[in-house]
Amino acid sequence: MGLNFNSAGIVKGFFGGNAYLAIVFLLFICLFLFKSGIGFIPAYKNELSNARKAGLEVSNMIDYELKGYYAISAKLNQAFTSEKRERFGEKEILKYVYEEFEGLLDDELEDNIDGYLDIDEDTTEKAEAKTTLLAEIDSACRGLGEKFLLSKVTPRIPSTTSISDDTIDSAIEYAQQYALNDYETPEEIDQILTDIADQMGALGVINKDLKKSSAGLEKLHKTVETSARKTYDILKNNYKLRNSIQKLKEGLVKQSGKLDNLTDSEKIATQETLISEIQTKIDEAKSKIVEVDTEEAIIPIYAALEGHPAIIEKLRAVVPKNIEKLKDIDFISPEAKEYAAAIEELLPQYLEILDEQETSISNWTHETKVSYFAAIKAFFFGLDWKTGSNRQSLYGLIPLLSGSLLISLVAMCFAVPLAIGTAIYVNQFASKREAGILKPAIEFIQAIPSVVLGLFGILVVGGLLKDWSASPLLSWLPGFPINDRLNVLLAGILLAFMASPTIFTLAEDALNNVPKAFKEASLAMGATRLQTSLKVILPAALSGIIAAIMLGFGRVIGETMVVLLVAGNKAKIPNFSEGIAVLGQPVHTMTGIIAQEYGEASPGSTIYQSLFMVGLVLFTISLIINTICQRILARQQR
Amino acid sequence: MKLKSITTALAVSAAIAATALGQSKIIFKGSDTLGNKLVPQLKAEYIKTNKDLDIEITPQGSGHAFSNLLSGSADIGMSSRAVKQDEKDQFDAAGKSLVEHVAAWDMIAVIVNEENPVKKLTLEQLGDIFTGKIKNWSEVGGADAPISSYTRNSSSGTYKSFSKLGMAGEDYGSDCQKLEGNQQICTEVSKNVNGIGYVGLAYSKGDNFKTVKINNNSPKISKLATYPLARRLYYYTVGEPTGQVKAFLEFATTAEKADEITEAVGFIPSKAGEQSAAK
Amino acid sequence: MNASNPFAKKKSLFEVKERIQLNLLRLACYTIIGCAIFIFSDIVVKGAPTFFKAEAPFVNTEFFTKSPEILSVWHDQDGVKYSMTKSDADVWQTENPDLQVIDLHDYAASGGGILGPLLGTGLLVVCCMILALFIGVSAAIYLSEYCGKHDKLMNLVRLSILNLAGVPSIVFALFGWGIFCHMAPIHVSVSELSDTTLWAFPFAGGYISFQGWDTSLLAGACTLAIMVIPVIITACEESLQAVPKGFREASYALGATQWQTIRKAVLPFAVPGVLTATVLGITRVAGETAPIMLTATVTEKGNLPFNTIVDEGVWGFFSQSVQALPFHIYTLSKLPASENVKPMQYGSIFAFLLLVMGFALISILLRNRIRKKLKW
């Protein structure tokens, strides 16, 4: 190099400097993401270790046991409801009809009722008003018509074909009572369901018994949770206070240092007041720190946990016994039967959960230290992403990663055949003129901004997809009709449309790069054009096509606006056990979470750092994909 | 690099000086509930008499209010929840004081699709739906269909106040779909027969969805005292407001015209709200 | 089947299979095209009514001369429906006191026009392209003119460029948000010094403080610039390489220095290529939403961006946040799907699509022209 300061050197240096900026930017992004994200690990480690010290961790385990139980009890509830409606539906109709009337009174007749209620008691005026009001209610309620009422009842009790006049009459009576009693729903109405439940016989008993069986565990959970929460909140608060004291102290040192340089007495005075202000802030913060002896605070939790094995033992006996009893019940409703069968399937899973959790709870101690490795593992393999929580925030990547991957996979399933097929067609079969139109047209698609596609998805495609999925032709597919309008399939289709041009362009290049001799040789052997394309040229261009697919994948997984708008943003691992129905589920994505939660994050907070960690993961994925593609392409060129 | 956070002293004076400047711009950041209806309308009214003033509004959730107030990139933070202790601590640590102004009263309305026959829920049922304990409408007296629950995202204040008021402080279940703002929740609920969501009172009227009674109370101004999901909406400033900010806040919280607008938008003016809540 | 020609050769199973396969390929191709046509036609059909009017001047001028405002929709006692911006509605109500306002609905950001967002996007793109072209073109010159094909360091640069091009935009957004909004250096007076600053030292009567530029035009433009630099470098380098070696050799033979050669014998012939690169870059940048969402935009803003320059000077201009068309569309996408909001929604995406597609079309045409024309 040398210190050659002639103009040519300067010019060259200038250009070169700009060229090296590319490396600088890449390294800078890398470093910056890393620097901002790395703080996450100690911060998360601290949170996890607080949760362990306070006993929140064990509370989570009990909660998990409860969740398993709730899954069963929810199913049983549904079986119970279906059966109840099948048997005593007629009685329930009254309740539903009444509710419609009550709604009508609230919406339409509120002024009239208020007018009546405002009149003084025991006047003739009141009595007159009462008669008119009752008549008004009567006519308004009858005005709804049987057809309308049926439309409200049939979704719940499908077998209903008509509503008897008696039902309507008594519903109106109750509605009148409601109005007269200052909008107080008559007790009889609330009583209807309990009455029916009492008449449900064996199923009712099972339902009741099962509900009661969880009481012990729920109580235990509550004891542990309250106790743990109290300690955890204090620990969390102390951590924050210590941080702010740290900051204040830094400020104090700086400000005191300045004092030495000042000569003006007035300035010294203001400086001194400032210093004292900071000092009071520090003292204030210090006074807020509540020292808590975790060893002592954990004692009640251990005490409560001693009862845990017994509770579980009981559950293990009671739940299967009750489910066993379900088999003896003659269900009238086919849905109830299905639910009952589903419960039987759930049972072994539930017992497994109990076994697992019981061992981990009995092995649990608050004393084991949380290692950095555990924090890293909790991030990369965590199953929950729960930020802004009232209790413990969880940053687990798996729900986001699986959502991103699933959407990308679905998108690739659509995009790859389309784009590769198009590339073969345009490259091998289309006439020169046709190709001349098709190629720019497809490249043109690439320029559609993603936010436009997202809005289009919300406005048009989402609705179309939901309507199509409801068509009887598709009803044999599990999960159809799709329940949620925003889901994996919608996001996948839109992204497939985005990725197709990228894949097409690169794949077409790859096909173009296959030496002409291959084609000529194949044709000379008597192969048809299609055989040549599919069996000779395609394999020859395979590495390039794979690179094209990977780059398309990279583009899809990094896409933000479309998934933010149409993926449904449900931070839960998609339920793959449902087979193809998984496509109808909403998911959350890595890109979506950054766009959605950056507002919550002030620099330096754990959530800020966690978002940078997610960014880092995305960055790494894109780097890996790019590097592999370049390797492939470089080899191909050789 | 150790010189992080240059000193409280400077920060204190910065906070005072920044608001004291006769600025021609007020920057609003924060709550979607306030920032998409009430504040734009107040702004439209206010700039009629203050033509030179520029008012910028970016509603993306209450979380934005505090992070932006702290970094000085907002003059007024809109929030649909009271400031959290740890946010307050951050301001304390920075030597800033946060001043609260009640903007209006709101009742979080729970909405379901028009075709959904369910008309009322108890608070407990509502909580169980959003924690994920109840997964089917038949469990709360509806049709036999899975529930799709729509919530705001975690930087929203409504997200937090709902979990406090409606779910007894429990966490949202992982089945909730987090949407971007009140209006998107309205849209999705109106398109999904099995959907349920919650929105600010000003957003509770629209096509194809209806509000649900909670504990036999519908979200109406007359029920403010008994409706379990009533809450205040706030403006926050760093230090006592001065200059333009002060003038605007005075207008927004006390002027009669502002109360009219608040009511027209669908919220309850703060004075009337405090009175009926006291009953 | 072949009634017209009884002697036609019967198609063998093989031929039928082959034909089906070929048609499948064709189907794939036309599915993509069909989807595109579907999207375009839907947007054009529903968006055009917002653009055009039945009476002269046939173009809805309000849509391009107003910024987004609140839209008020109501009807009077006769059932006549009204739909106008909130400010117009107030005027209307004072002018027509005898008509009742029934069933009034307000929709945020759905009335008025898209002037503010359009200008904001324009400014972001211009600022970004100035930065990106400056760095991108000079880097391309260095890569193409000064260093050999097998320079190891240069291969590293090329690798970085390729990798940079593949990084998701949300990562750039995160980076720009962290760096430019929270850490970039800024000259402030003592009173403006933020306590979140990373580092500050006294300078010229104030402080140079690393406290970031907040959400601002400059932060957005810088973020976008970093995003688009790889695109520019690659395209410019390609066009520089396309200039025949003979031009350079001839120039050297005449005794020109390297810089003179580049300036006089290479660059002028690469100008169309650079132009294409610019347009390509604009296409990419104008459509991005995530980066500006984090770094540059506001939802509602009263003044147009240019008004600030008078009041607050050049720095005030660059440090203001702006509205932007993609972000405006994002705001609109969250609105309820109501008939009253649709004109604004479709009008905005139609305008945005026209803008971006216009640039895309120019870039495709330019490239094709250059490829045809520049054959030395």
C-alpha cells in the first residue's frame, strides 16, 4: 500500500472503502444483533432462577397437570351438554327464547322500561303504565316470529323443528318480570339448566364427581401459586430496583466528578442540589428493596407439596373409575358418544402426564442453580412464548419457529411445482414469442409489495378460502370447513405466490445453463422433447434448481407483512396430530413477533433482547441458506 | 462505554426544557384504543383554532407510550391502562416524573358474531374462555362449535387491563390469536361465527357482531358502576405539561366540546365517568 | 372421436400421457399468470372508481391533494347517504342545520386522500437512493475496475454482498431501529440531551450524543439504503463489466490514467445500467413496509413534510417522522371490512401498485433495451 497520497490513490481508496462497506455492514449487523441479543441469556437465566427460587417453577408443573385434567373435563362437559340437549332440549328452549326476548328488551324497549321504572310507586299512573308496558313487551316479543327464534335455537339443539306457544307465552311472562324488576333476570331462568342437570342420572353424577375430583389439586395449585407469586414478584422488583440503583450510582459518580471543575458558586450550588436529588433517588430505591428470605418463603410450598402424591393418587383412582362408568351409559346423542370415546382416548395420555409430572415434582428442589445452558435451552427449545405476562414471561422459540417453518413449507408445496413447471415450460416448450411475454410478466409479479398482498389476502382471499372450505365437496377432509379466516393455508398460498417468481427466475437460469449438447444428444437418440426435458435437462440442472428452491424458501421465511396480517398470530405449536387440519390453524411466526412486539420493548429490557435473539435466529437461517446456495451454484459453474 | 446514561441531572433539566419550548408539534404515541378514534377527532377540533400546530399520532399499543415517553420521542403518551410499577421505576431511574391525566372512561365490550346465539356470559366463563379452559361454545350455552378467541397483542393496554379485569390476573391461554388493534378484532369476529373478542366501547358498534352481557350487565354508560370491565383511559406526560401540550390537554380533558366529542366517539367523558363510577 | 378423419392415427397411451404431462406444465405456468391477473383486475376494478370521476377533470383530484383524514358516514331523515371527511362534515352540518344526522359512523384514516403518504414514500425513496447510489456505484466501480477477479478479499466482499441481499427485511428493520433510532450520533444542546444516550461528549456549544434519531426520515432512509445496496452493487457491476475491454485499452493507450479512463471511457457507457439499477432499487425499496414501520413512519400527521423545513430547518426536516404509503396501507388493513372503507383501501393499494409496478415496468423495459442495444 504505502502512503501514496496522489489523487489516483485517493480515488481508489475512496471506491475501495465503499466496497468494503458491504463487509462492514454485514459484520456490523452481525455484531449488533449479537450484542443486543446476548444480554438476553443472563437476563432470562435470572428470571428462570427467580422462578425456581420462588417456587413458581413447581407451580407451573402442577398447572400442567391441571391442564391435562381440564382437557378431559371439557370433553366430558361437551358430552354432557350434547346429551342433555338431546334428552331435555324442549325444556332448554324456554331459556334460549327468553334470552332473545331479554336482548330485545335491552335493545329496543329500554326507554319504555326506564320510563315505567321512573314513575313513583303506588300511583294510578304507574298501574296504567304497567299495562301498556306489558302489552308493548308482549307484542314486541311476538313480533320476532317463530322462524327467527328457531334460527337461534337450532344451532344449539339441532333436532328442534318448532317452538310451542306455551314456551313463548311463558318466556314472555319471564321477560315481563325482567322488565318490572329493574332488569333482574328471573331466578327460574337460571334454574332451568341446574334442574335439567339434576335429572341427568348417571351421567350427571359422573360429571359432578369428576368436577369435584380436581378440587384438591386446584387448592394445592392455588396455595403454591400465591406463595410463589409473592416471592417472585418481590425478586423481580428487586432485580429492577438494583438495576436502576446501579444506573443512578453511575450518574452520581459522574456528577460528583464535575463538581471539582466548577468555580462559580452558583453553579456549584445547583450541582450540589442535583447530586443530593440523585442521592435521595438512590435512597428511595434502596428503601423499596424488600429483602426476602427465599429459604423461608419456600417452606410453605414444600409443606403443601407433601400432600401432592396423595392428591395424585386419588385422581389416578377417581378419573379412570368415572371414565369407566361412561361406558355403561346409553348415549342418545351421537355427538355425546363421540366425545365419550375421545375421553377414553385421552385417559392414557393424561395418566402419563400425571406420572411424568409427579416424578418431576417430587424431584424438584428450589436449590439447583439455573445454568446459562439451561437458559439457552429454555429459549431454543421452550414451548411457550408468553410476553407481557402478569406472572412469569416465557420466551420459547419453538411455537414461532414451528409456525414459520410450517407456513414456509406449505408455501413451498404450492410454489415449487408451479414455479419449476413454469420454468420447464417457458424454457423448453414455449415459443419464442410466448416466452417473451411470459418471462417479463412473471418477473413483474415479483415487484408486488408484500403489504399489498397482505391486504388483498385479508380483503379477498381470506373470505374466498373460507367459503370454499365450507363447500360440501370438501367436507370429507378433516378440519374442513376451516374455522378461522386467518390461518396457515392462507398465509402459505399468498407466500407461494410471492416466492414463485423468485424460484422461477433462478430455475430458468439453471435450465438455460445446461449445455445445448445434452439436448441435442437426447433428441438424436429419439427421445421426445418432454422426455428430454424431464429426464435429461432437469437432472442436469438439478443443483441449480435446488438452489433456486432454497432461495425461495429463504425469501418466504423472512417475509413479514403477509404473515403479520394473515397468519392469525396464535403463539402455539400447531397441532400436527390433526393431520391436514393443521392447515386451518392460525400460527405465529418469528418475523411477525418482531413486528408485533417491538412497541413493548424499551432498549435493554428482556423482551427487547429476546426480539434481537429472534432476529439473530432469522439472520443465521438466511446466512446458512445463502452460503449453501452459493456453494451449490459455484460448483455448478465449475 | 461506561458513560451510559449521562446523568440524572441532565435528564431532569432536559425533561423540563423540552416541554417548555414553544414547540409547534405535539407527538402522540401509544394506545390504539385512544389513538384511532378519540385523539384524531379531538385533534381535528383543536387545530381549527390552532392552525399552526402539527399533531402527529401513531397508535400501536399502550406499551409504545411509555417506551417513547422515556426516550423522549413522544410528548403525550396515550394509554388504556395505568402505568405499571416497573415502567414507573424506569422513569424514576431516569429522574423523570410521569404525570397522569384521565382521558376518558371506557368499558371493554366483549363481542361475538351476530349469528352466535350466546347473549350473556358470566365473568368467570369469560375468564375461562380466554385462559383456554373453556374451548367449546356448548359449555357456555351456545352451539357445539370450537371457540376462536381474539385478543389484542401484548403491547396493548387493553390486553393487560382485560387480563386484570376479566381474567382475575391470569395469563392468556396459548389458543388466543393476537391481532393488531380493536378494528381488526371487530373484522375477524364479524367474519367468524365462532369468534369472540374484546374491544373498547367506541368500537363496539358495527355490522355483523354484537356485544355480550357480562354478569347480566351490558356495556352501557348507565351500567358503569356495575359493569365489571370498566376502566379509565389515560394521557401521560413527562413532568407537568407546559405550553402547547398543556393547552391541548386542558382542552381534551375539560372543554365542553371535547366532552361532546368523547361521547360521540363512544367513550364516557372523564367527569361523568368518575361521577357514575362513584355511585 | 375422430369422425372427420377416420384414417387418423390412433393416439397411443404414451402419447396421451405425454400430452397430459405437457399440459400440466402449461397449466402451472398459466396458474401463476392467472393468479396475477386475478389480483390485478380485482384491484384495478375496485380501485379505479376512487381514482376517476364521472365528470371533468375525470381524475379524483381530492385523492391526490389531501392527506388521510377521518371519514364520516351518515344519512339524513330522508335516507340520503352522505360520506365525507370529518372537517367537511362539520361545515356541511352548519350549512344544513335542518337536516338530521342519523347513524353517524367515523372511520380513521379512510377519508381525504393519500398526499401525505405519497410524499413521505417519495422522500424516503429519494433519500435512500441518494445514499445507496453513492455507496453502491463507487463500490461497484472498485469491484469491477480496480480489483481482479480472484482477489481473495474481494471474493469476501462479493460473498458479503450476496449474503446481505438474502437477509430478511425485518432483520434490517430491527438493526436500523436499534442503531439509527436509538444509537446514532446527534448534535444536541444540553437541554435536549437524552438520558438514554449511549455516550456523549461536549462539542461546539452542545453535545455530540449517541442517543439516536428516533423515528425519522433519516433513520428510515439509512435503513432502506443498507437494504438496497447489494441490489445496486450487483446491477452496477454487471453493467460496468458489460463495457467492452477495448474501450479501456484504447483509453490507456492514449495515456489516460485509470481514473480518467473510468470517468471518460467506462462510466458514460454504464450510465443506462446504473439507471436500471436505480429503478430496480426503487422497486425494491418503495414496497418495503417492515423497515420503515420500525424506523420512520407515523400514522397521522397534520403538516406535509415540506412545511417543516421552513420552521425547523434542514435538520428538522430530516429528523421528522413521515407518513408512508405502505404503512398507510398497513393501517388500512386493520380497519373493519366496511363498504365505506373499501374505496380508500382499494384506492391506496391501486395507487401503490401503480407506483411500484410503474418502476418495475421501467426497469424491465430499460434492461431489455440495454441488452438489445449494447452489443459491441
